[in-house]
Amino acid sequence: MATLISTFWEGIRYRGRESQWAFIFHRISGLAVLAFLALHIVDTATVYFFPALYADAIGLYRSTPFMLGEIGLMAAVIYHGLNGYKIIYLDQQPARWRPAAEARWFWGIVITSVVLWLPGAIIMGRSLYLHNFCRCAPAAAAALPVFPAWANGAIVVSLIAAIVVVARMAAIRVGPGGVRRNFDTWMWLFMRWSGVLLVPLAWVHVLINDVIFGVHAIDLNYVALRWATLGWRVYDMALLAFTFAHGVNGLRYVVTDYVHDAGLKKALNWAMLAGWVIITAIGAVAIIGGVSAK
Ligand code: HEM
């Protein structure tokens, strides 16, 4: 415990300026999105396991603290994605990295994140005001949103993207004298190549559900309609598989940094593995099973 606390405080006291701020923002945003995602997979799975409870689950997302949290979460996903792309770009050729450019990267990413976040934040903030404060939101349109069938194209796109990611990982050679590929080097590659996929997967999901439709338009019928198109199920399956594995492995990095007791670290690694398997299985069964008529 003492090592954990001292590692944590030394990390805060270190005067690394923009490079360190970028690292801290990346870490906090990744963990925040992971915490939300774990909850979101489980509550969405009620559509299959306990459909009668789904209304309560979605009711939580319509509360003011949750709606505010989702506006913040969108900022976290945007910042983490852009900063993740920077890491991936620089890692491809480390010679591109210049200490002097760190400040420019950091502020460039922060400003771009704000610019991308602001329109969505205004739309979500307006919805929060109309529904939770003035309570004067227009009645929901009777017609359900129609999800275009071209989403079936997502099947092909997801499969191609997954093949490219796996092939790219497998093709990376380790030069003479380089590190032999072990579990950690595989995971290091996975974090980068899954990251490439996560911007389209996670950003589009947030854009459609939180910004375009909004939590007040989401109910059992919405989920049923969405999953009536096979493409959306494949898309959600890819989202579940890549995003949750990426996030849990990121959590493993954080634990490795702060927990130095071998026994505790081993116990936490097993707990994370179990959590990852159980939650992924719950999400996968729900996506395959669809909205239950129970
Ligand atoms: C939106 C696209 C995303 C991109 C481009 C991306 C990229 C990255 C990259 C490159 C890393 C560094 C890995 C390393 O140091 O080896 C990373 C770490 C991490 N990511 Fe992501 N990621 C994305 C989305 C997500 C999502 C949706 C989550 C949550 C489920 C997440 C959670 C994490 C965590 C917890 C870490 C570890 C942070 C740390 O070690 O400080 N990421 N991400």
C-alpha cells in the first residue's frame, strides 16, 4: 500500500508539464470510459436477460447527473481517441518523436477535442434542459427511428478491419536483437491496432446514440429495431470485443504501474481476466439473443 501511495504522489509531484498532462489525461479518460462501458454492457444486456428492467436501466441514464456525465464522457472518448492516434503514429516511427513538439501535440489535441466535442455537448445539453429542467421537450415522434439497411455494409467493413488488424499485428517483425514477442508485446500491438478501430467504432456509437437520437429516444423498441439489421449486431459485437478488451488491458497497465506486491498483482490480474470474460460473455449473449419477448 505504501508503494502504491508513493508511486501515486510522485506521479503528481513530477513536473513533466504537457507530456505528463497528456499521459494523465489519457489514463483518466481511458479508465472513465472503461468504468462507463462495463456498466453500459451489463445494463444493455437486460434487453435479453430481464427486459422488464430495461426501462429502469435507461431511466438512470436520463437523470441529470448521468446526462451530465455522458457529456463529460464524450469529451473523454474524443480526447483519448485523438491522443491514442498520436501515440500510434509516433510509435510507428519513434524518430518522429521530438520532446520540443510535445507541448504542440498536447494543445493541438486539446483544442481539436474541444472543437469536436462542443457541437455534441450543446445538443446533449439542450436535451438535458428540455427534458429535466423546463420539462417542455416536444413529444417523441410516433415513428421509430429507421436504421438504414446499408448498415449491413458494416459486416464487410468490420470483417475487413478485423482481418487487417490481426494481419498487421502478425506481420510485424522483431528485428535482430529486438524484444522477443511475448504476451506483453502482443498486447502492446493489440492496444495500437485495436485503437485504430476504436475511433470509428466508439465515436460513431456515441454520435448515434447520445447525440443524434439521445437517451430519451432509446427504449426496448429502439434496441429491437437496431438489432433487426444484422449489420448493426455485427458492429455492436466488434465494438464489444475490441473496446472492452482494449480497456481491460489498459486497466492492467495501470495496475502494473501502481501495485508492486506480486501476490496482490496476481490476484488482481485474475480478477480482471474473470471480469473481462464474464462481462464480454454477458454482452455477446445479449447481442446474439436480441430483445427478449419475456
Ligand atoms: C477511441 C479510440 C481509442 C484509441 C485510438 C485508443 C488508443 C490507446 C492507446 C494507443 C493506448 C496506449 C497503450 C499503451 O500504452 O500501450 C491506450 C491506452 C488505454 N486505453 Fe485506449 N484507445 C481508444 C479507446 C479506448 C476506450 C473506448 C477505452 C475504454 C474502454 C480505452 C481505455 C484505455 C485504457 C484504460 C488505457 C491505459 C491507459 C494507461 O496505461 O495509462 N481506450 N489507448
